[in-house]
Amino acid sequence: MIEYYKKPSIWPGVKRVLLDMKDNIFWMVRNGKKVFFWHDHWISESTLADQVPGNDTNNIVTVDQVLHDGEWTIPDNLKIMFQNMGIVFDLVLTDTTAEDECFWKPDSRGRFTTKPAFNEVRHKLPKVWWYSLVWKIPLMPKYSNFGWRLMHNALPTDSELQYRGITTVTCCHFCKKGPKTISHVFWHCEWATAIRDWGIQLFTLNGGITNF
Ligand SMILES: [Zn+2]
């Protein structure tokens, strides 16, 4: 029996990306069956829900619900409100025999490709000063990747696994005295200290490397 609930760590991130993705998609309405009336971008740059907050609680879900045989059947109260806002539904060229099409706004031709899409939705943080030490030197990608994950506390150490809800006993394999955390294994363990001192002597790193 499940006795506790642990908040998923991935889903909030997926939801954020989905929202960002949605903001970059523009729909060309044809039969209106796939397009959400209030929450998709289809008649103007922003969604209708963003333009008239609080009105999306009525029964209209998809565009085809207010489109019959090519004629718009917007309820009168909404029609007047949209007219006053300058939103003209008759300018949307519909076609009940065709499927709605969506376009990726950042691309001039509306084509969706994963690389620019990823760059569009990812949240860039300022570059850290040690960026070039990890990525700009002739190093095998797997070592650059390891260094990057190390500096971001993203290695699957016991403590990280415990933090993510996986039960495990944590003990440093080298000294058997401390926990298997990144700070212990790479900085505070006597083995790490010995290897680091040896490396500093070997490569004559005068400033040391403890100020990371
Ligand atoms: Zn240790």
C-alpha cells in the first residue's frame, strides 16, 4: 500500500515547457475541431482568454462549436464584446472540409524543428565563469558532461537518489567514514584531498582549485 505521496519532479517542468510551446504555436482554422476557442492562438497574437480574462467559463471549448456550415454563430453577448475589441471573425477563412493547421511562430515558414524549438523554450541562465574550463577545452564529451553535472549537483550520488525518493544507504566507498555526497566524495573525503593535492603538484596549479 502506498503510504505517502512524493511530488513528481519532472511533471512541473514538462507543464512549463508545454505552456511555452503553446505560446509559440499559431493555428490556421479550417474546420475548427482541433483549435481551442479561448486558449489557442488563432485569431490574434494573444489568446482570447488572455484578452478577456474570466470569460472562458462558458460552454465554448473548440472553435467548431461556433462555426456551422461556414457561418460564425458566436453568442450575441460575446459577439458585441469582440466587435468592440476589433476582433473580426469574418476575416478568418474557414473550410469545413479541411483540417486545422498549426504553425511554429518562431520559424519564418512555420515549420517545427526540435533544435530551434528547444532553444526557444529553454530558460537560459547567465554563463558561469568556469564554462570555458568544461566545454571549451579539448576534452572527450563524456568528461565535459561529467564536469558540468558535477558542478550542478546533478550526479546520481546516494544523497541525490535519497532526495528524489529512492531509498538507499549512503556511505563513501573510499573512506567508509562519510556520506556519498558530491561535497564529500569530491572535496572533503581524505582520498579526494590526497588526489587533489597530487594533481595540484603535478600540474603546478598555484591558486588551487578550492574556489569553485
Ligand atoms: Zn570518503
